[in-house]
Amino acid sequence: MYSLMIKDNYNIEVKKAFIVYIRSKSKLIEIEIKDEIYNDLQIILNEIINIIQKGYFPKRTKYKSRCRDCTYRNICIK
Ligand code: SF4
């Protein structure tokens, strides 16, 4: 998402991003930004817009393991 914002605001190509896991001794992960990421991001953004504008909720994740430590598991309606 940050890459898309940087790309749009500054009209520059973004090739890398970094994630820092502060709870894991600031472990640094480098991510290569490919064009496919923006396609996937657009799908996610469309889902968010649907939620906000139409009250549509996306399907539950098919990966049950994601629910285990999800912030929203106590209020998830799926
Ligand atoms: S608990 Fe979290 S990860 Fe699982 S379906 Fe609900 S929102 Fe998605």
C-alpha cells in the first residue's frame, strides 16, 4: 500500500519495500515490488471500497490458521 501511495504521489517507480518485525529483534525483510502486487492490491482496495460503500463483507479466509491470531477474531461475523 505504501508503495502504491509513493508511486502515485511522486510519480516514480517503486522497486523495493522493507518490513521490520519489531518484536523479532527488528528483523528486516526486503520485498521486491513487482507489477502483479499492484493488481492484487487493486482487488483488495475494491473489496475495502465495497465494504465501506455497500456494506458488503468479503468471504472468510479459507486458511483457518489465519484466524488464530487475528485481531478481529472476537468480533468476526464470518
Ligand atoms: S477471524 Fe480474522 S482472519 Fe479469520 S475470517 Fe475473521 S477477520 Fe478473517
